[in-house]
Amino acid sequence: MSAPDPHSRELQFPLYVKAPLILLGLALTVFTLHIASAIIFPLFFAAIFAIMLHPVEQWLLRHRVPRLLAITLTVVLGVVSLLGLVYFIYLEAMQLSSHMPLFKIKFAQTTGQLHQWLQDRMGISDEKLRGWLSEASNRASALLGGTLSAVSGLLVVATLIPVYIFLFFLYQKRLVDFLTQAFSSRRRDTGVAEVLHESKATIQSYMVGLLIEGSIVAALNTTGLLIIGVPYALLLGVLGALFNFIPYVGGLIAIALPMLMAFVTKPGYGHALAVVITYMVIQFTDNHFLIPRIVAAKIKVNALVAIVGVLVGNAIGGVAGMFLALPVIAILKIVFDRIPALKPWGLLLGDEEGPRAKRTKTKGNQMVVE
């Protein structure tokens, strides 16, 4: 019996068969992620944080710290750093809550002025205004309830992430060996190892770039709010930088919070307008100088795919899905670029220029390929 020809052509399906199969596979993937998001997303977050903390673990191991102790110290360091940020936001939020009666009074005055202006200028009746306010109040209450439910769910999930990180560190060699043996077609195939190494380097570079960019944006936000005179400038500046981690959507929320604070605590509309102008300048600087040089250079995903990915991530898992969208797409691109049959998909996801199609033209009696 003769051995099969390794260079034999694979079975090709026509487009009208291949396209529905691809769409069906994508739909099943999205549906599975949506159904199992409570299980899958904590694992994704734990994997990203484990990749970020991996240099710390390696540094401890190089200094002859026992492996189990090195893993424990690494996880404790990550948890303490995150808890420190949460504690700072909690303290600032508690101070902010002490001024809530003043905010309510100012908001009631502003609502009354808006009510009078709409009635005088546009002739809107009190009954219609009350209906609008009642509908807005119901939507706000539903949004608040959903937000609190999401936050409580995140707190429950957050307790699992340090455990997952510890287990990832503990079984990292076994996991790498499993992936290598499961997806390698040959015994000495180094493709899987290269994909894992490149994915790890991409995630580390991306997350470090995000932290640097977020620190700069937080400093710019805080400085701008202090100059304008908006209360709780440090809290709003840090929150704005955190919201800015959510691609394309978080920036809008980052502007809305300090604008509302300036509108409620300051007379007139000048301070709120100054906040909008300041944040627009900061967003322009961030989008055109910081992100391209610090963040986007680490992750080769084009803008169209990034926006669609963020929207799909939001549909699957809300804020967590939006945050995870870009790292997951970046890893998929690395995998697609390594598989010949999936290279067109890697080209679709990337932002680098693909190979130009060769053109032919006639020069005299000869055909010249360009």
C-alpha cells in the first residue's frame, strides 16, 4: 500500500456550501459564549492577568524562591494591587455620597428650569412632560438595578479569578503540553509553541500599554478638572481613565460623569462646557498620539473589526465582553496567520497591508507581470 501524497490537494467545497457552514460555525460560537459567559469570561480574565503577572513569578523563581511560594506571592501581589485601587475609589465615593442632598437640590432646580423653558418656548404641556419624566425615571431605575446586579455578579466572579490564576500558574506546563500535543500535526511541530509565545507577548505588551496609557489619561483628566474647579477631580479623572479601557464606548461615559458633576455643582453652564472641551482635547490626544504609539502598536487589529468585535463582545457579555474583545481578536489573528486555510481571515482582522495582487500588462509583444 502506497503512502498518501502529502502534497495532494484538499477537498474544496463550493462557496454556496462553505459560506453557510462558516456562518453557522460563527453563530454557534457566539451562542455558546453567550450561554457559558459566566464560566468562560472569568477564565479569560484569569488567563490575561496570569500572563501579566508571569514575569513576576519568573523573577521570583530566578531568585530561588520555592515554586509554590512564588506563585502564592505573585497572586497576592496582584490581588493587593487591585484591592488598593478599589479601596481608593471606595473612599472617594463615600466622600461624594455625603454631598448627595446638595446634588438633589441642584438637580431639582435644574429640572424645574428646564420644565419652564420647554413649556414657554416649545409649548409642551405639563402632562406630556410628566409622562416623559416618568418614563425616564423608570428606565433609569431599571438601568440602576441592572448595573447593581452586574456589579454584584462581578464581585462574586472576582473571588474565583485569583483561584484560577493560581491554578494556571500551578499547571502551566501541563496546559502548554496539552495544547502542543492536541494541535500539533507532527511530533516536533513548533507551530503551537510559536503561537503560544507570540500570543503571550502580544497580551503582555497590550496590557502594559493599556496601563501606561491609562495612567497618562488619568493624570490629564485630573489636571484638567482641577484647573476647571470640578469637585472630586481625582476620583473622576481615575474613573474616566478606567472607563477609557472600554474601546470606543467608555470615552463617552468618561465625559458624561464630570460634565454632570460640573453641571450640578457649579452655576450656569460654563463649567460643564469647559469639561466637554477639555475632555475632547484629551480624547483627541489619546486617540491620535497615545493609543497609536503605546497601545495600537502592540495589537494588529484594524478599526472596523475592533468596533464590530466590541459590539459583539457587549452583546455576549456586557462590559466584560467589550474589554476582552480586542485581546481575543488579536489571539485569533495570530492563530489564523499560522494556518494556511485561515490566512484570509487573519488578513481580514489585521491592519497591516496584505500582499498586492499581481497585475499584468502588455509591453510591446510581451506580457509583463507587475
